[in-house]
Amino acid sequence: MSGSAGDGLLVPVDSRVHRLPAQVKIVALFVFVLAVVATPSTAFWAFALYAGMLAGCVVLARLPALVVLKRLAVETPFVVFALLLPFVATGPRVEVLGLSLSESGVLGSWNVLAKGTLGVVAAIVLSASTAPRELLAGLERLKLPSTLIAILSFMVRYLSVVSDDLHRMRIARESRGYQGGRAGHLKAVAGGVGALFVRSFERGERVHLAMQSRGYNGRMPLLSETGAAQAQWLEGLALSLTAVVIAVTARVAGL
Amino acid sequence: MSGPSIHVERLVFAYPDGRQALFGVDFSIERGERVALLGPNGAGKTTLVLHLNGILGSVAGGTGSGRIQVGGSDLHREHLPEVRRKVGLVFQDPDDQLFMPTVRDDVAFGPANLGLRGPELDERVHEALVQVGMQDHADVAPHHLSYGQRRRVAVATVLAMRPEVLVLDEPSSNLDPASRRELADILSGLDVTLLMITHDLPYALQLCERSLLMDAGRIVADGATRDLLGDADLMAAHRLELPYGFDPLSVPGPEK
């Protein structure tokens, strides 16, 4: 049984960041990312400040640095793309370590890498400090349509059930001596996915029956009833508002 | 209110694909009775209980005829929310029953649909969890519980609606012996009318003084659980078998 799936990416420690209401953190992340993206890529000092602030956040949230570094792996495709840029872009060339690179390419590469990494780290802080249920409650407070919330909450609940199903099907397949090459494997997996879809669909019908039996009338009950206090909003948004100030300053200074 | 908890008359039902599942079912369950619904696979037991709270049948817009009364009043489309509160259905697979992110949210789902809010709702949730001994697990996600614990929470989700009739679909399936006994302790301590589908015949004898035996969409026998289980010819005719070495005449039952 894959027990950890439902906790998502939460790192269960207690910290100021963990205690902030989820809706505050979601808005803070959103504003921070907007500020970072709006900063001109040549304002290197601004990016250094952002990185410093995020590092402070990671420390404040008591997240192990190793965990954060490992989760940065999701960024890999963008890193590959960014590293290609200096070689494929056109324009004036510069010599670096004997390689002829495009100047605008190097800058573009830096732009993608810096902004991408900052955004990903910020998202990691959010996901590691907020349980999936809190995240849903936060989105609900932010007035996301309730149908969407319901779909997301079912996803959180049934991800582990479905992945257990998948796991059992794989064991059953291998127990019957299935080997097959790469192509054959794909074929078996495709069949498995089809079966899994039918199973999940049937489960969906049964869950709907169970919901109806308990008086479901098309509206999910609210997950949270308390809002965030003003002080919590201020605390949570402090970092993002600082980022906005830095972004504006960088813009103005660059003119 | 007066009359039996559940009264079913000439209930007929066919699935939309034409497969007929119920061929005229009649029975009546008095208030406070504990009844086991026995029968081989495919006898129509689950189809029958899905009628009791109006999920299947003409009330739900399907095909079928017959009459169902819950607590003395007929099943009508306008009464469905009330009927679904009165008849609490516990499904066989707790993963179907528990669909919210935490145990607390799940137990609160039913009462919240009844319009309860705030402290009243919390009180109701706590009460239901205490009844099944799961009050310390309120903030846990359902998939972090053992199968037996999930089954107990599934019972709590229905108890939170304060039903008059508790209907369970194979409550002892897939449970280890200790979880099975714990669930029996919980069920025997509840003050509700109980209807329980089961293949676990000793369980039926332990908890229910009366049994209905169903086969091929009909009730074929209705009587004291001990008498039914002791009737070897009847049992054999409907593909029911007692576990090896089990003698229904030699064990204590719920009879007074």
C-alpha cells in the first residue's frame, strides 16, 4: 500500500510557514512569481535578493535543504532547454572556455534558469508546507468553483487507490511470467491502462451511489469555515510585496 | 410514527439492459429487529437494498414496480432526502464509501448535507466516531487506516446521520478475525434496526435473530436464523454452506 501518496509533498514539521492559512500562501506564491517574471533579466542584483529571500523562507519553514534540492529535479527539461539556447541562438558571439556562444542566447539561458528555479523553489516551499487538504480548503476560500474543488479532492483521495490498483495489476502480470521486450511491455501497459480506466469508472459510479445515499444534492460541503486574519495575510504577503518592490525598482533602474 | 421500519410489497425490478433482478419481493422488518439477508451471489441482495433508500427503482426514475414503506410512509421522490437519512447504507468497499480527504470531513459529509453546521456538526461527527471507537483518528486520511478501521469509519459516516435503519452490505468481508469481532461488538451495541447482507453465516447467527434467504430475485425463506441454518435441505438448495465443523445448534445466539 502506497501510504504516502495522499500526503502529497508535505514535509510534516511545525513552522511559521506551515501554520499560515493555505489561501495566504497561494496568493503569496502567485504574486511572488509574477514579480520575478516581471524583473528584467539583466538586473542580477534583484535575482540575488529573490534567492536570498527564498532561502530565508526555506529555513523558516524548516525544510531540509536536501529535500528541496531533490525536488528541483522537476525543472530538468527546462534546464536542458536553457543549456541549449546559447548554442542555437543567433546574434553576436562571445568566447567562453573556447566555445563560441551567442550573447543573446547566454542571456536568454540565464533568464530561463533564474526565473524557472526561483518559481520552482517557491512552489516547493508551498507544497512542502501545506497538506493537500489545506491546499483544497485554501483554493475554496479563494472562490475557485466548487466542482473544480470536488474534482481535485477526489483526485487527492483516489490517487493512492488507483496507484494500488495499477501496482496489483503489474504484479499479477509479472506473476504470470510476463516479460516481453520494450514494445511488448508497452502493449501490456496499454491494456492495463484500459482496464484501469474501466475499473476507475465503475468505482466512480459506486462512489456516486454512496454520495447519494448520504444525501448528496450536487453541492459539496465546505472544507473550511474560518478565514485568515489580517495579520496572517500581512505576514504571508510580506515576502511577495518585497519582491514586487524589488521588481518595480529593477524596472525603473533599467530605464 | 408508526408501522414497521421497512415494509416491501411485490417489488419487481429489471436493470436497463433487460436483466431482471427482483421477481416480486415481500417482507417486513419491525422496529429494532436485526435481520440478516442471506443468499448466493447474484441473488439480488444488493439490488434489493439499493431500493430501500431510493437509489434504484421507480422512485429514482428507473423501471420496476411494487411498494416500499420506510417507517410507515411510502417512498416518494419528494421524501428522498428524508428517506436517505432514515435508511443508512454502508457499502461493501470502504474505499467507495470514504471519498473525502480526511475521516472527519467524510463523517461530516452526510450531516452537512442535512444542513448541520458549526459546533452542532462537530458534535455529531464526534459522537459517530465515538460509537465506532475511531475518535482518535478524525484527522487521518482514509487511506492511512487499516481495512478494518476503514470499515468502522464507513459505519460512522452513516451513523452520523442518525438513521433508523442501518443497512450493511457484507460488513465482515475482507476483515481479519479481530476486526471482524470488533465490528460485531460495535454493531451489537447499536440501538437501531439492522439489515445485514452477509455470506458469513456464523456472523449472521451471532448478530441477527432473524434471517431472510434470497435466491433468484425472490425471498425463499424467512425465519429464525438458527432454524434456517439448521435446515440442511434448504441450505443446499440455495448454495449456502456452513463453515467446516460449525453447528448452528451448539452456539449461543442473540435470542433472549
